[in-house]
Amino acid sequence: MPQSTGDDKRTIKQRALERRKRLSQGPVQRTDTAFQSRQEVPEDQEGGSSVPWALKAAASWSWRIILVALALAVIGRVLTFFSVILLAILIAILLTVLTEPIMRFCRSKLRMPRTLAAVVTLISFLVIVGTLVGGAGASIASGFSDLTDKAADGFNELLDWLAESPLGLDSTVINQYVDEIQSQLSENASVIAGGVVSATGSLVSFFTGLILALFTMFFFLKDGRKMWFYVVRLFPARARNDVNEAGIRAWYTIGAYTRTQIQVAFIDAVGIAAVAAILGVPLWFPIGVLVFVGSFIPIVGAFVTGAIATLVALVDQGVADAILMLLGVLLVQQIEGNVLQPFLQGSKLSLHPVVVVVAVAAGSSVAGIFGALFAVPIVAVVNVVINYLVGRDMYPELNYDPNRPGGPPEALDEYFVASDAKLAKKAQKAQARNRERVAAEMGNGNNSDDSSSHVGEETGPDHDEVERQNDDA
């Protein structure tokens, strides 16, 4: 034991001496690559300057981000050439989600075939929309003659109010302004005509897209599930279930958005119609219908319908009630846009109200009205799909819901089994036809061989006889 203690003391002294020796030689040179990668790059032999690691990493990421941005810009540029088709497909998806309850009722309660149910659903949708819009249009048309007379009176009243206002405008000055406006219109007649032609082209594109959207909507109702399963089958087998479940959640999210938008439009229409009724404005019911329809078109729809309500109040009730109507419209739209819509969409779509507002602003700046219309559902779909693929399911109840979109959880496997069985049956028929064809070809080949052998036997002696004659000669 004592000997062991002495050895330990000498070992400790040796370690202390070695440590002092290393410290006297200066700092330790580290050799790990993780540390060296964060040091400054050695000075360039030509330039004599060093590049920090952070700047080098930022530069490497910058060109990657630039390439991605350029790729997105090219894709966006290409999509602009197919904007009518793309927009029609997006509208068809929203309309399909909106009319899916009618389709489900026809299939489950009325036991209709899928094609007949799709036809009934499409006709029902057109009848409902046509009734609402046509009823409002008939009400407005019935009172149009009164509105024109009151419009002239309202315009004269507005001129009198301007003359008596603190602005001190008399009728002469106002007439000068009117004459200037007329002269400007006459001078820019060609520009206005070009605008009319452009508007006519836009109108043609609108009706083309509308017909395409209704056509696509019909086939989405009729064969939507088959189309989706066909898309899922394009993916590898191990990824098909995840793709299918993510797609079902995306469809469920679009449905939640559509239902929420209907609620918001209904509240907006009821609010503005109530303000018009309280002020005694005529045609308050058609105004409410127009506001409901226009609320599905962000920004422009609310602006146009609010302007119509204010104009009707101005013509029939006067300037004071028109100002009150305008204030009521602005109040309802502010409550709807800043409180109800972000709250309802945020709670249904699992999006923060700030995200909803930013998405609408970004969509409108990129693609105008339709960008604002589809920005929120696109962001919501991306959010739901990414969360599901990384393991955070936002709708776990869909795993056990037999009535969910896309059918029960076992519908995908049943479709693939039935599809494989159908393909196998077709393959068996094709193989049978192929065997029959091969057998027929082989039979024809044997017959040709037999005939050629017989010909050889018949011509053989003649050939030998000719050779003998040649030999004799």
C-alpha cells in the first residue's frame, strides 16, 4: 500500500508538470472541424481580405433564395396564361363544397344514382341563386322608374345644398364643372371606347369561366372521389395513406371556410338591410340580397353594394339620411371585416386573426379581388396539410368518422382492391386474347411450313433432272 501511494504521488506530479509545460507553450490549437468552420477563412493570397463565416453562409443562402423566387415568378407567369381555367377550377371546388350537403341528401335519403344526384344538385344550386338574384333584380326593376325621377330631384337638391354650403358654390360654377366634365368625356371618347371593348372582353371571359366552373363542378360532384383516388394512386404506396388523409383534411378545411363565409355574408346583409329599414329606405330587402351576394367578393363587393344602398337613400330620403346610411354601412363593414370575419375564420380554420388579415392583404396585392377571395382558404389548406404531415393532426375526429369527406377510412383500400381486381380481370382477358393470337399465328406458320415442304418435294425432282441434263450436255 505505501508503495502504491508513492507511485500515485509521482503520477500527480508528472501530470502537473506536463500541464504547466503545455500552458507555457501558449493556447491549445483545437483540431475539431466544427470549431474551425466558424473561424475566419484564411486571407486570400491575391486579394488579401478575409470573409467571415456568417457572411459566407448568408451569401450561400441568398442565391438559393433568389433561385426559388425566380422559379416561383416563372410559375406565376405561366399560370397567368391559364388564369381563366385555374380560376374556374378554384370556383368549382368552392361550389362543390357548398353544394355537397344537397348531393349527400340525394344520395343517402333519396337513393339517387350518382349522376342523377349531381344533376339535381347542380339544378338546385342554379335555381336558388337565380331566385335570390332574380328576385332582387325584379324588385329593383319594378321601382326603377320612381328611382329615376327621385334621382333627378336628388341631384337638384345636391346642387342647392352645395350652393348654400360654406363652400359658396353657385349654380354658374357648378355648371362650368359639368361642362368641363362633358368636354373631357368627349375628348377621351376613344379611351372610353377602348375601356368598353376591354370590359366586353372581360365579360366574355367571365361567362366562359362561369360555364367552365359549372361544368367542372358537375364532374366534381359526380366523379370527385374517383378523381381524388386516381391522384392518390400516383404517389408511392407507402405515402398514399398520408396523402389521402391530408387531402381529406384540406377538403374539410375548405368546407369550414365556405360555411364561415356564408355566415359572415349573412350577418353583413342583415346588418345593412336593418339599417336601411330603420331609415325608411325603400328596397331594403333587395339591398340585403345584393349585399349577401356581394360579400363573397372581397373589397369590391362590399364597396359596390354599400354604394348602392347609399345611393338609394340619397335619392329617396335626402342627404341627411344618405349620410346616416353611409355611416351605417361603414359601421357594419368595419365590424364584419375587423371583428366577425377574423374571429369566425380564425376559430374555424385554426388561423390567428392577424394571419387572416395579412393573407387577405397579400392575396389582394398579388392577384387582386380573386387573390383576396382565395388567399385565406389556400393558407388554411397549407397550414392543415403541413401540420398533418409533420404529425400534428388538427382534426383527429376524422379518423373515426364514417361520413367524412372522401368516405370512411377504409374507402381508399376498398377502391384500390376493386381497381386491382378490375385491372386483373382486364389483364386476364388481354392475356387470353394474346394466347389465341399466338396460337393462330403458330397454326398459320405450321401450315406455311407444310405447304413449303410439299412444294420442295414437288420441285425437287425437276431440279435434279435439270442438273442431270446439264451433266449430259
